[in-house]
Amino acid sequence: MTLRTERASSTLARSRISRWAIIGLFLLPAFALYAVFVLVPVAQAVVFSFYKWNGLGPMTNFVGLANFQRALSDPIFQMAATHNAIIIVLSLVIQIPFALGVALMLNRRFRGRAVFRLLFFVPYVIAEVIAGVVWRLLLQPGGLVDGLMTAVGAGDLYAPWLADPDTVLWALFVIISWKYFGFHMILMLAGLQGIPHELEEAAAIDGATRRQTLRYVTLPLLGPTIRVSVFLSIIGAIQLFDLVWVTTGGGPVDASNTMATYLVNWGFERFQLGYGSAIAVILFAVALTVGLGYQRFVLRRDIDGALTGGAG
């Protein structure tokens, strides 16, 4: 009996080892790619950030934390970080609620809703570079927007939206919302379609109005989807680069700079790779801190619930 027990335990141990070996072999290619394209560049950026280096010659001028001190005390970088924060706030206050409202509308049954879903989602599929170029042409003086406003008698209200420091950030937010709200709408729509209709029907039978049903039944059940959408919006706003770079290049007079455009400007256009690497490390640290903090304090309940449900 003891011999059988030992053999069974030995066989079980070997099966566990072989199972973990198989899992490790499957994970190895993905981990190798992640290490080459993520971990190694992050480590290199950290090393470069301690040097004053133009990216061409050898790294010999060690400056320690001087690059970080220079960045954090630079008013232009502070303004760029403020622009990221403004985009985050506007996205949470305007873009996410608008996407939720459109999703609620398109979740109802009416003729042609599939066409509306497609039209609202198409901007997200368009490449950022193409979208930036098109909007730059639309908003330029003499462009389509100028012509339409003049045609309807509102030509006096036209402004050089992308060339005026007072309007460029707002114009960029309109472009960003047009580009990305369809993605958040699809997320909300998927979450809404995962809510059983029986719950809303039960609330209606109990005498709840449509507004009460939305507030006390639909939105709480949609909470995990909303929290994920908010997280993606925040991280995207922190890393915002391509649309801004193509549309305005961070101008005019740094009025639309973000941390990412500031990084590229100093790191690659001015050949100060050491300083640019310090900006990259700061940007990485901000995104990582926000991501971990959001997961720890906001998404923790959803993740714990998913793990508990999966374990059961």
C-alpha cells in the first residue's frame, strides 16, 4: 500500500513538472519577444538617462540625475504634462459619457442601428497619421471647415484652430474624441449586451422608471466595463503622441505639446538622447504608477471577482 502511494505521488509530481515544462515552452517565445522589445529598451533608456549623450559618440559624460532635474524644472515640460492632464480630464468628463450615451442609444432596437454602429466605429479604424493629416487639411484657412462656416454665414466665427495657442488644445481634443470615442462606444455596447434583459424587465415590473432602471440596474452592472474604458482612456492620454505630432507637432509655441512629443523633440530632433531618455523614463514611471495604482484601488474588485469566478 505504501509502495503504491509513493508511486502515485511520484507519477503526480512528474506530471506536474512536465505540465509546467510544457507551459514554460509555450511562454518562452512570447517572453523572449517581450524581453527584447520591452524590457531591454527600458533598461537601455534608464542607462542612457544618466549621461549627456547625442546618440552618436561613446557615452562618456556621466551626469547622474541632472537630466531628470532639468526635465522636472523645465516650464515647457511642466506645460506638456499639464496638457496630458487636461486631455485626461476632458476625456473622462466628455468623451466617456458621450460614448456611454451613444452606446445606450444603439443598444435599442431600431432600423439601421448596425449602420450607425459602423459609422461611429470607423474613425477608430483609420490610422492616426491619416486622421491627423485629414483634420489638418480640414481645419486650415481656406479648408472645408472654413468654407462651410462661410457658406452658412458664420465665417466671422472661424479661427485658425490649429495655429492659435488659445484654441489648438481644444481642437486637438475634438480630433481625439472623434478618433477614439467609437472604441469606447463598442466597449460599452458589448457590456450592455452582456446584461440580461430579465433584470431590466423585473425592475420595470416592480415599478421602476427607465431612468431608475438605468441608474440602479444598468450602470452598476456596466461598472466593470466603464472602469476598463476609463483606464484605457487615461493611459492613452498619458502616452498621447501620434495625432498631436502629425497635426501640430506640439505647436504653436508648445501650446499642444505632450510629454511624448516633448520627448521626441529633444531626443531625436535635437539629438539629446540622454535627456530624451530621461523624459522617456519619467513617462514610463508615470504610466506604470497610474496603471498599478488604478489596478490596485479601482480594478481590484473586478479582478478578484473574475479570479474567484474562474476558480469556482
